[in-house]
Amino acid sequence: MAGPVSEPAKVRRFYEAAGIEAEGDAYAVTLDGRRARSPGRRVLAGPLTLAEAMAAEWAGQGETLDMASMPLTRLHGQFLDADDEQRAAWGETVVAYAGSDLLCYRGDDRKLAARQAEVWQPFLDEIGDAAGDSFAVTEGIMAVGQPEGVLSGVRGLVADLSEAHRFAARHLTEITGSAVLALAAIRGADPDAVFAASRLDETFQAERWGVDAEAAAREAARRRDFGAVVRYAALTA
């Protein structure tokens, strides 16, 4: 998956000061007193804590704008510019992943499977309890269908989220490969534990065979993307 904060082009800084001003029930980022806007020309406004954090991103820029260092601004721009079809797809993506969730597939290696059960099962139990049914688990790559009660329950959990949190849940689902982990993160699970759980297989293999520099760089980029979305969710709570 292409991360939500992949590298953009840099442009020259065109303002002196960044701040915030009230914008209806929200707060807008201002650049030299003018409203900042998303790529789709929507006013870059949101809850106070998010607006303050976005303004800090703008204020921290040097002579050129490095949008890779402005993940909250970029994420919120995506959120504001999404059309109705895209917004509907956020929740649908989470539910679709729940039907074949990463955490429901255990490895053939006994040590790996034991670690997966230890780390993953508590997340499955938490979201299963919230959804009102238990996730089915299998070994190997043989597909396992999920009970309709699980899928309808997950659909209900997603529907109960705010629109901003559905947006964040979709990104987290794609980053982690797991609707269960995404929902756990949105519901307040420890972000480090969630991310570590999503990378359990890779960590197990790295312990056995080692890590090369390219893989480490990809892992670091994935971790940054994950952290940015988790922070966005917290600031839009």
C-alpha cells in the first residue's frame, strides 16, 4: 500500500507566520492572516487541537515547504477533499479486511504460531466482544470465513465512528493489514503494541534471518505513517 504520507514535491515558503482563527464551530489554519486551504481549495479547518498541530507544522517549515514533515496537514486535506463515494469506501474497506483479517491466520511454524496466539488473540477477543461474536482462526493460508455476526458487528462498530475516525481507521487498516488492529487503535489501544502486532511475522523472520537496510527503511516509513494517522485520530476525537 502506498502510505498516506508518501513523498511530495517541495515548494518555496510563501508566508511569514502561521496561526489559527475561529471558523464556525471549528478553527482554521491561517498563513499571514489568510485561511490555508487543502489541495481541493477547502478551508483547512478542524477541531482546536488539530488546527493548533497543523499550524505548528506550517510554522516549522524552512525556506521550502517539506510536506513530508506535515503529515497532519496532508491527512486532513485528504479528509476534507474526499467525495461521497470515497467517504463511503472508508468504512467498507475496514469491513472487507475484517472478512480475511491478518490476525485470523496463524503460521505453520509452531514457535511463530504460539507467538501469534499470545499477541494477536487479545486483540481478536477485544474487537470480537465489541462486535458481539468471535472471530474464526485458522492455520496456514487456507481461507477461513468469518461468521456473519462478526462482520455485521464490525460494520456496526465502524458505523458508530465519527467520519474522521472512519477515515483514520481505513488508513490504519491498510497500514497494518488488519481491521482488528485498526479498530483497537481507534478505541485506545497502545499504539506501540498495535504496530508491533502488525509486524509480528516480519519481526519473527528478522530474528531468524536478520534485517537488511532496505527493509529497515521501509519499516521506518511504515511506522511514521502509522504514527501520523494515530495522532490524527487522537486530535479529531
